[in-house]
Amino acid sequence: MTTTITFPARPTVTLIEGDGIGPEIAAATVRVITAAGGQIEWDRQLAGMAAAEKAGDPLPAATIESIKQHQVALKGPLGTPIGAGFRSVNVTLRQQFDLYANVRPTVTIPGVPCRYTGVDIVMVRENTEDLYAGVEHYVDARRSAAESIAIITRFGSERIIIYAFEYARRHGRKRVTLVHKANILKLSNGLFLDVGREVAKRYPDIAFDDMIVDATAMKLVVAPERFDVIATSASVSSLMRSQASSIARSSASARSWYSVSVITMRRCLV
């Protein structure tokens, strides 16, 4: 499921500072890496709104080639026009490089004020399918209605759930919880759930359960410490990732709009 990549002692990494607060937090991240002893050459590239303004393209070919060449990128938040304009560059990058696994740790940190203690959750999110596939259209020329199609495949479901179990096994974790909406979306989310139950049988050393997203949202507030590894589809996780981040108040939590992301060619976005 993953590919081993060997890097030189002083590797070159693509740096995409991003939009909004992106340049500020990207600069802080670079300083932290340097202070920790990281020896990295940064290849600075553009993407998002900054790229659209300066290069006329939200995802220039030079940026894609840089990521392909160096195999690792550090990316700040990228702005996306709301309701119009170019497609999300984040989604395009995921599909361009088949970054199917989005790994989002949520950890309470001693000394950081928080209502909770002992929270240590890893959310493994499928990153390329579901509503985020971006398949949508108007149903008539008057634009009186629109349809968005949630595409969930057996292939995509199996590899993300396997990734979650393999992650749990590698890191000594005890449970994988599959979160879904199969009570309503009986075919698409039902397929995701069915595949999850099949894959779980291959990992008898790891406990498995499943939970409807509504109940998960409640339990994340009431008892977040009961979760270990969560495996979920793209659209189901969209709200939970921000919820988990808020619960932990942790910059080590969801790698979302307000933080930097690491892209690797191991098919993973961390």
C-alpha cells in the first residue's frame, strides 16, 4: 500500500506557502524545522489564489513538476473561491498524486488549557472519492437545480480501511472505528461499511466497531478518549476533523485550513 522512498542527507522539498495566513505559518514551520536540526533545501513554488494572481493558473505546471521531482512538499493553506471560480487546488493535488490517505492526529497536550485529557485520536480519511470527487452538474439550462454525486468504490474503500488498520498495527493502537452514514445512504455508505467489516476480519488483533456519524459527533464531545483510530470517507469526516481539532485545542490535530500539510508520494497527506 505504501512505497519506500530514500532521500539524501540534505533533501530538497517543495514549499508552497499558500494564501491568507499561509506565508506566516509556513515561515514559522520552516524555522521550527531548522531549529530542530532539519537540513532541507526549499524549492519555493506557487499554488492557490496567489498563483492565480501571479501566474494566471491556480496550480502551475512548475509546481506539479517540483513535487514530482522532489517527492515531498510542505503546503500552507490554499484559498478556494466560494460558489464560483477555479476548483479547489487541494482536491486537485489529491487526485493528481492519488493522495488517498489523509492522516489527522488529534492529541491533547499537557500544559495547553483544555476541557479534556487523554485524547489521542488518529482520523484516517479517504481523500479522493465521495462528494470530493467533484462530479456535479445542473439538471437543466435554467440552473433551477443541481446534482452532486458521491462516488464511493470498493477499491477506494478497501485501500483506505486497510491503511487505517495497518496504521493501527504499526503504531500499537487497539481499535479502529469506521464512521459512516449508512442508515440513510444505504448504497454508497453501505458499501463503505460492508468493505470495512470484510477488511476487519483480516486483523483479528485489532478491535473494530462502526458508528453513525451523528452518534460519533456526540461521543467526540462526551467521551473523546473512547476513540483510537477513526476510518471514514471524505464528506463524513469534513465536520468531524474540525470538531476533533477544537476538542483538543491542539496544533498537532487536524491538518486543516489553518495549518500546514505535508504531501508525500507514499499516497498520504499528513
